[in-house]
Amino acid sequence: MDTAELYAIPPKPETQGAPEEIIGDYFAKYGRRNDWVLATKVIGRSGHMDWFREGNKLPRLDHANIEEALHKSLHRLKTDVIDLYQLHWPDRDIPLFGAQLGYRHSTNYGIPMEESLESLAKFVQQGKIRAIGLSNETPWGVMKFLQLAQQHDLPCVVSVQNAYNLLNRTYEMGLSEVSLREQVACLPYSPLAGGVLSGKYLGNALPEGSRKALFDRVDRYEKKGAAEAVAAYQELAKSHGLTSTQLALAFCHGRDFVTSTIIGATGMTQLQENLNAFTIDLSDEVLAGIEEIHLRQPNPCP
């Protein structure tokens, strides 16, 4: 079960932390904490979100911020330990969330990564965190954390949660090798590209109650070439007796560098379709069809 102190999305002071509270209430009511692997995240550097920390301090990934964030998450989640605690995004300047393409070098490394890792290690030692993960990270960032862990006898990161789906396979360009060679699990988020890969927005459709209708926040996955790719994947799925959702999720689930795929659903029908997709093994013919479309429309939404 994956959440974050940032959520709900879009980020607002009045809803911040609400999903953690809902999960905590669930644990308090049903007492099934040990049935779940519980993951949450501490936000990275922000220049405007001043409602997370006491005194309206802007968030960073130094020890004081991590300590405050962790204890607030533990309180909201009504638990004494988090199984996987992730840095939601780096403290240094890198391209994030598809808003910027290409790396622009900066000498500002932000809070030293060693300080962040030492802080997390302290809470692992105290039994408040079981494992450490990263999110929205680069190959250099993952390898640097692994190097620091080895040099300073600190816990190694075990996972990286980045966007990965049929419209954005950039993870394969460097991070997939890191995952496999260094045993750092990939946890893909947005495997349905914010619902776009379900095909429900094709032809300018706007289903009532959909994320786009409610929040208009799927522009990352509506870039040039995306609709054509989605339509092609939809036709491929239909020709093999699959739904677009099943195709997209089964593809992610079947990658050798993926250990768990982050799904989200607004109702039981969606949830059941998502879960059923993980029982499907795509045939060689379907996988070849995916690669053919990918060659025509490579990563339209990085």
C-alpha cells in the first residue's frame, strides 16, 4: 500500500496527509497492519509548499525535515513502523514530472545526499523504518546513494518509484540496468498514464468523475503523438481479447526489473480490472506488437 505525505493530489493544505489518515483509520478499525507492506514518502525540496512543516518552513531533505515528516506520517498512519520510506523527489535540481526535457547542469547539489541517507539510517536503526527507497530519481542519483551506503556502512536503497508505462519507457534507458545489476526494485507509478492508456479519453471524451474531469491533471500524458499511440495499443489489445487496461498493466507487471506496480482506482470495478491484469502473461505476439508501436511512437510522454 503506497501513499505519501504529499497526497492528496492536487496538493493543497486542507487535504495534505488525508490518504495517510484514511489508511491509519483502516488499520485502527480492522487491525490488519501486518497483512500489508506499507510505503510512504517524504517530499523533496519545494520553493512554495510551505504548509508541511512547523513554522511554514519550506521542505528540504535534511535531518530536521525528514524527522518531522516521518513522525507525522507515523501518527497519521497509526503505526509504529513504515515498511518502505521513500524520498519523493531529490533535493537537487533535476527534470521532474515531464515538465522539462533534458538535463541542465547545476552546481547546486542541495542538501548532501549523505545527510539524507544518514538520517534515514538513524530511523532504520530505531526500528521506525524497515527499508529505504527513492522516487523520481535518475541513474546517477540511485548509484550515488548506493555508493554512499557502501562507503559509510549505511543501509542501501532497495527501490526506486518512477513513472513507467507504454507512453513513457524512459526507465529502460539506464535505470532498468541499475535495477537488475544492483538489485534495486522498480515500482512503476502511473502504469496507466493517469488513466489515458485505458482509452477513455480518446476522441476528446471526458467521462464524468474521471481524473481529467475533476482535476484536469493529465496533460503530461496528452503530448503530441500520445493519442495515436493509445489508439494503436487499444487496437492491439482488442485484437487479442484484452482491454487496454489489461494490456498496459500486464506489460508493466511482466518487465524483469519490476517487482510491484503501483495502481490506483476510484471504484471496485476499476480495482477488479486492475487486479485481474496481473494474472495475464502477454504472449510473444502481443509483446512484438507493443514493440512495433513503440518504434513508431517512442516515448511520446517522457
